[in-house]
Amino acid sequence: MHQYRMTALETEIRRIMHNNARESRGYRYTVPSPELYPFQWLWDSCFHAITLRHFDLSAAKDEIHAALAMPLPDGLLPHIIFWKDDHRIVNWGRERRGDIINNAWGTEHTSSLTQPPVIAEAVRILLDEHFDRSFAEAVYPKLAAYYRALITERDLEGRGLLGILNPDESGEDNSPRFDHILRLPAAHTNDEHLDRRIALIEQHAACAFEERCMQPFFWVEDVPFNAIALVGLRALAGIAEKLKQTADACEFNTYADTIGTAMRTYMLRGHCFYSIDRTEGTDTLIPTKTWALFAPLYAGIATDEEAQMLVIHYLENEQEFGTPFPIPSTACSEATFNRDGFWRGPTWIAPNWFIHQGLVRYGFHTHARTLAERTRALLAQSGFREQYDPISGNGLGAHHFTWGGLVLDMD
Ligand code: GLC
């Protein structure tokens, strides 16, 4: 029975990945959703590669090649690539967004922002499946350039924490973690939110895309971004070692250690890690409880006791994240919790994938299995949607959305 269900699920995942596959200028990539997200996104492509490796390793590698194809002038990888110069075909909520993105996101074919740096870990996962030396050699210099650019451009005073300069860089565009910096009350419209993010994009353009110029306007040392960077740097160091780049391996491992230490030094309060607002020279912990609380487990920087506390007080707690269809993106106890607000309550499958890995890492195998089961239950009930109501399990947002493919990695 289980075997049969898994096979049917796999067939559906293959179908979505196939239907969402695109080709342009000699590159192959996958769009997260044909109607709402018809471009290439950076962290989505990492999820795609991780999913595709289960049945088409060559497509998985192509996805990575495409994601690395158009670095920004300072070496960062863009969060969106508009392969077909078709920016204007999408209206994310309102008409003017297409134009603004076209005019203000700076570079000709891409966005000027980045997204959580999952890519080196995605490559490590592919290489663990099968060590393809020529693939490793082809992607390694580009990966190294990206992580080095993150360190140069985003670690303000070398204290070991990377900053993001727009909520979109967290991958959680409307997360309540950023409300106070955007000067938004708990209740606001999506248009009001979008206005604030567009203003930041315009400011970034006015800064001639000089990264640190954004600090007076928006600068957050975000927990998941740094946890993901740490894992990415360790993966990159491992790839460097395999390619006999010993000095590089040492450099990336050292910086991964630095992030881990800095996260514990600056982000830890009690047994939880919180993102830090550094906007306008501030240095304030952001207390909002979101799925980010669990990201340190993915990076392995929490102690066993902290992990235990997280599981008891937050994961299992029905007042917090223990909903029928976990993990809600924002805790139920938050004033900003909204069952169908974008990143303000609904369950998203990529965070579940990160959390699942964290639970396995700390030996919470039963909890990990339950999370995988509940995630598969979402797909069975509501199909491959962008997000899900964490209480009813109803699907929300984009259709034919690819992130559900990550369940192949969760058991
Ligand atoms: C939304 C999500 C972001 C994702 C993108 C494409 O903007 O917030 O995380 O990368 O859609 O799926």
C-alpha cells in the first residue's frame, strides 16, 4: 500500500517537473509554477535539482548550470533569471510590479537580489549520488565565487553573520519577521507590503547596487539565511577537498565555523536563535516566532538540550507550531498569524524539508517521520500547491508548484 502510494506520488512529481521544464539559450531549468512563477528562481532551482536527482540526474545538473549562468557584477547569484526576457507577462498582485521589476531590478536579464545560498549543498547532494568530476570542476569556481561574494558583500564588519537587504532575499517575502523594519502594522494589505519592498528595490538601484549602501534602509542578519550559508560552506569545503583545493577547503570550513560561533554569540536568547535587525546601525533581536526557530537544527549549531526544548515547547505545542498540517510558517501564538497570509501562517514544503533534516540530524526520528507523513498528507489532500492552510490542509497560492517534489527526500 505504502509502496503503491509512493509510486503514484513519484509519477505525479515526475509529471510536474517535466511539464515545468523549460529551455532557453542552451540552458535547461524548471519554473516553480507555469502561471504564477514562469522564470528561474535560485533556491527553487536547488530544490528542483535535489528532487530531479531521484530520477534524472542529468536534468538535476542542468538546473544547477542554469542557476549559475548569470552572476551579478559583484559575484552574487541573482534570485530570478528572466531567460526569455518576458518579465512583463506576470502581474504579481498588481500591474505596476512587472514594470518596476523590469526597470529597477537593475540588470538586464536577472533580479539584483539573491536568495538563501542552498546551492553548494544541492551540488554536494548530487555529487554524493554520483561523483561526476567534470561536473564538479565546472561548477566549483562559480560556487566559490558566489560564497566569497556573500562573505565580502554581506558580512558587515567581519563578525561572521551575513545580511539580507530585502525580505525577498530570505525567500519568505511577506514574513512578519520583517514587519517592523518595513514599518507595517500586523494587519496590512499585500499591496502595502509590496510597496515597501519595491521602494527597497528602487533604493538598491539608487545605491547603484552597492550592497552596504542598503544598511540604513534594510539590513537583517537572518537565521535561516545564515544557517543555510553555513551548511553550504561546509558542502563547498567538501567539494574543494575532493578537487584537491586544500587551501580553499580550509577557507570555507573556517568561515562556516565563524558563522556557527557568531550565530551562537549574537542570535541566541534562551534556547532559541533569533534574526537580528541591523538596519540604521541598530542591533536588535527580532522576537517574532516563525519556522526560522528550527533552522539552527538544519545547521547543527544548537545543543542537544536546545533542540529538545525547541521540540517540546514549539514543534509539539499546539499553541505554537503543532498544527494538524505542520509546520506553519508563523507560530499560531503570534498576533500576525494568518492561516492564509503569504508566509504568515501557511505551511510551505521547503521549510518542512529543512526542518526534517534538522530533526533527523538531532535524532528525533519519530518527529521527522511524522513531519514527512503530514507533508505527504498535504499533497494527497490538496495536490501540488504553493502553500497550505496549516489547520485545514487546504491548498493556497500557485498550482502545479514544484516544492512538493522534496517529499522524495523525506521519510
Ligand atoms: C515566492 C516565494 C519564494 C520563491 C518564489 C518562486 O516569491 O516567496 O520563496 O522562491 O515565490 O517560487
